[in-house]
Amino acid sequence: MTAIRTYLLEALERVVDGGDIEQDELEAVVPNPLVLDPVEKDAWQQLSHWADDADIRQRDANYSTFKRDWMRDRIAALRASGG
């Protein structure tokens, strides 16, 4: 498993467990998401959206729940695709 894939899994799990992620952190670890494979890129996109959508989550608890469910799906996809 690559360092980036490991990071993506850990970041997704952190968000699912109620934590957060900042765009600066994501960009520091994954400066060029174009090099990611499709499953990793999808995980990165979900994390990036999460970081950008703090204002929406603050206003809408259902949105947070929905996005965390998507994160769970991304965790499963990353694990299923190996690497």
C-alpha cells in the first residue's frame, strides 16, 4: 500500500469517526491528485469536498451524515481495490 493510499484511508476514517480535515493538510500530502488511480482520486475528491463544505455541514446535520456515509463507501472501495 502506498503512503498516499494509507493517508487517504486514515483521513477518511478520521472524518467518519467525527473528526475533520483541512484543505491545506490534504494538499500537503497529495499535491498532485492527477497522479492518483481512479479509486484514490475519488477518495481524495470526497475529502476535498468535505474540507470545502464546512459551512454547509454547520447548517445541515443531514448533509454531514450523508457525506460521512460516502466516506465509508470510499474506505470500502480503497480496501477492496488493494494496492
